Amino acid sequence: MKLRTLDDLDALSGRRVFVRVDFNVPLQGGKVADDLRIRATLPTLNELLARGASLVVASHLGRPKGEVKEKFRLGPVAERLAQLLERAVQYEPTDGVVVPGVEERCAALRPGEMALLENLRFDPREEANDRGFAEELARLAGVYVDDAFGAAHRAHVSVAALPEVFLEQERPAAAGRLLQREVEVLSKLREDPERPYVAVLGGAKVSDKLATIGALVEKVDALLIGGAMAFTFLAAEGGEEGDSLVEPDRFEDVRAAERRAAERGVAIVLPEDVVAAPEMSADAPRQTVPANRVPTGQMGLDVGPRTVEGFARRIANAKTILWNGPMGVFELDPFSAGTRGVATAVAGSEAFSVVGGGDSLLAVKRLGLEDSFGHLSTGGGASLEFLEGRELPGIAALEVR
């Protein structure tokens, strides 16, 4: 796969660039609570500005469902972006995206200046991949750059129809450095990982990751499964899981995955023990029990110490590691040890490690381990779909064919 990148863009001095970013970040008290996704775009933004461009920056935030909602305005994002770039970011709250005055404000930008548009999803045409909305956005700039890997799997205007309009009009369209790096790293995992290749999956529902499990079984040497999703595997084997989250309608799917793994000699490693409690509360009495013997009235809320030790041994021998999803309800301190143990093991490994998924990245940040991994993927769902081998609209639009 070859993408058009910033290296393919001719002189940008004096040109106006539309930059699609993924600033879908958590807000708290009117401020950005986690700026990882904003910081991840800084190399692209700084490079374009250094090359003399002016920037029209666009993102979505939350799920306003085509309506203007105050809690999803991008004002806090503009404030944090300006702090990180140490330069002004023009932003005006508007009742839509391309509303009267926006085109004129963008046209008035001088080299080195930048403006942040209002939330793209305030316009219902964004998620409908509407051609008319794409043409409106295309009038705001002469060059298109996509650095929003986290939205690359969405067939939305700003990542799909818009670059097509630019290219049809013989105007430049390219991937930013973040998108380029994500594709390079994840392509390596998908096509030519150094072995042993170990994947660690967690999270709540196995149904959300069945496609990922199926794809990874064809690629990895070992698949370590934690989080609540492990209970469906354990129950399918006859385990007693108390009140833990179990999806009985997925039993045959997980059994099929295990059969395929056995055919390929891939180890699917499930928890040996779990930390159980009667309710999801930091104050609830808890006990460590065998993973396949959770008492009635109890639910497994974290993997136990023996599981962490077993996972850590597999991780220590790996050359490539993918980690996506927490091992338990890590937001509550009594049930955070499993996620902390896996994070520490991956961080201490000599393998090339890729961490993805919002909860995993949040755990990494809380533990202060952000600089201890080979790559922190901003993609979440996009990362998993890419690894599954699916075509992502935002990437397909920028491929050199």
C-alpha cells in the first residue's frame, strides 16, 4: 500500500490547506481532559506551517447527530491547540460548519495562520457522506491533508468524499504524518511482524472483537484474552462464571476461533484467576478466585495475579506485541492491578509494541508509560478494522493506484 503523503506535495508557501484531524477528545469542566490526539497531530501541523501554508483545521467531537449542541463545541479544543502550538488559533462558535462568513474568514488567512472550523458533525451531511457538503468544504482551501486516522474507517464527507473532490479537480490530497505512521506500523503488524507475535485483547464484549480475533488467529503466535470478554470463552468451555458478563449467543463463535487457533498452532491463553466482587464498586468486598469458578452472586472485574504472571511470561518472549483493551475495570483502583501488570510487562519488553484503544491509552497515560511503547495508535476502531484487513475509506481515498 502506497499513500500520497506530505512528501508528494509541491511548494506550499502561500497556499491554504484543509487539514482533517481527529480532535474527538474528552472534555471536563470546559477543558480538554486528555490531549493525546491533539498532540499526535502537531508534527503535521507544524510542518505545514513551517512550509508557509495557512491552515483550515476540521474535526468532529462526540455524537451531536447533525444538531448544534453546546457541549460539543470545539472552543476548548481550540484553546488547548493554541497552547500546544504556541500560536493563535482562530475559532468562532457557529450554528453549523460552512455558514455565512466562514468562507471569507478562511480566505483571509495569511501564511502561518490557522483557523479551526466548528464541529463537522453539527452538519448532518457529514455522516451522510453528502457530495454537496464536500464541495462546500472544498471551497475553503486548495490542498487537502488527512491526519485523522481515528476517523479513517468512517465513510464521512471529510475523510471520504472530500479528498475525492480534490483529486477529481486535480488539486493535491495527501496523508499527514500521523496517518502515514499509523498505516506503516499497522501494515507491518498485518503483513510482516517479527516473531513471536503476541496479541493481548481485553474489553467488555467479545462480540465487539470477534472479527479482530478471527484475523489475529491467522497472524499471531499467541493470543492473550482478558477483560470481561474472556468470560464468554470460559463459559463456552463449561466454566462457572457467576454474574460475570457472558454472551451465550457467541459460544459457537469463540469455539470456532479456538478450533482455528488449534489448527494453526496458535495459543489462545485465558485467565487462570480473576478478582471477583458482588458489584462494580470500589467499596465492594472482593476475592481472588479461579477464573472458571466465579461464585454465584459475584462477577469477575479484573484478572488475578497468576494470570498477570502467565501473560507476562508470554509477553517477555515476544518480538512483536499488540495490546488493545484493559484487563478489567481499571477505572476503579481495586480492579486496576491486572491492566497495570500487563501495561508494565509490555512496557518492559524488548519487543516492538503497539498499544491501541481509548481505554488502553488512558491506562498508559495514568501509569506514566506513554514513552515506553513502540507506537501508541490513535485509531481505536480504525486500528482494529485495518488489522482485520478491511478497506478504510479515508485511506483508500489517498492510495496511489
